[in-house]
Amino acid sequence: MSTSHTPAAEPSRQRLSVVLIVHNAADSLAACLASVAFADDLVVVDSGSTDATVAIAQAHGARVIHRTWLGFGPQKQFAIEQALHDWVLCIDADEQVSPELANAIQRALIAPHTCVFRMARCNRFLGRWLRHGEGYPDWSPRLFDRRVARWSDDAVHEKVLYNTVPETLAGDLMHASGESLSRYLEKQNRYSSLAAGQLYAQGKRVRWPRLLLSPLARFFKFYFFRGGFLDGLPGFVHTSIGCMNSYLKYAKLIELQRNEKS
């Protein structure tokens, strides 16, 4: 007499929306969306792409919503408000969820014990995956319940605001930007301008010694104490650019202060 066995049902989990803000991201978007195929809802907020970004998103089943650029924080907050589900995973078009992280996310949503989860972000720079210094683990709280957490209103260097202790997920969020060093530097120059303007609008003021001390402190912290030297030349260049950004941010803030007096 044969006995049939019914497979055990998979435990149910919280339904998940994956949310992205994009602009001309055709080169990386397909791989990004493929890495989150486990999502129940895909939301892509586009700010006017002129390449194949929208078509690629639609081909992967995403809902594409157009929104004029608001700044990083407000744009991301608008995006999560368009999600169908309260649990959201926010990623960028040049990021991919590793298989280990994908499994960890799905397990965590079966019976979440917190409303915010963070993950390690692994950055690829000059052809090398950085594993030390400023490039790793680069902890990022990207999975959260939007009812109790939200994006800040910062135009740049936006962050998730919450009032709890996040849990850490296994696996990495792989940031595989394919941009050239020249484009990377152009972007960092824009970011330092935005950061200086943001500090100025907040009433922050700085004196010239900060120009010297901030980059030096940053270099020693990330290159020596956090082991950036272990990532070879890419680690050195990555840390040096971060120090340059700190210098430029405060130099531009001083320029704004002087323009105020003229």
C-alpha cells in the first residue's frame, strides 16, 4: 500500500514592494530588476529618462511612474508612497541583491521582529570589489515598514529615519556601478555642491581649519583604521576621493559664506 505525502506549505511572509528611482539607467536596470524577481510589486519612479530605461522596467513587470526630480530624499519618499505594500526594499538601478541577501530578506519577512533591516553594501571600484575602508560594509538600512520609517528630506546624502534598532541581514547589496572615473568624479563634484548648499541652508558655518582637519581625519579613519589599504590601489583612490569630497564640501560652504558678506 503506497502512501502519498503532501509537501509542507511554504510559510507565508509579508508582501514586499521593491522601489527604485531612476534616470537613464538602461545599462544596469535589467540586472538590478532580475535580482529582485522575488518581489510582489516593482515600482520604478522615472525622472525623465531618454534611453530605454522605461521599456526595460516595463518588460520586467514594473509599474513606471513619472515624477519630476525633487532631490534624492523627497524623490525616494515619493517612490515608497506609490508602493502597493507597506514593507518596501529601496535599491538603486546600479545595485543588485545577492542570492544570499534575497534569501535573507524573504526569511526575515516571514515573522519580522523589527520594522527596519540593514544590509552590507559592497562597492565595486576601479574593477575591484572593495572589502574594507569606506567601501565595505557600508551598512545601509534599505528594508523597512514605511508606516514607521521614511526617507529624510535631504536633497543629497539622504537617509532613512526611524526610531528603533535595525536588524542585520546576511548577504550583500552589490553596487556595481559601471561609470568611468571621470563620470564618478563629476558626480562627486555635484554631490559636494549639494552638500555645501544643504549645510548653508541649515545655518551651518565653518572656518578654514576644517578644510585641513576633516580630510586628514577621514583618511586616517578609513585607510588605516578601517583597513582601506587592504584593497590595494582602488582602496587608496576611493579613500582619497572621499577625502577630496570632504575638502570640497567645506571649501564651497566657505565660498557661500563669503558671498553672503559681499
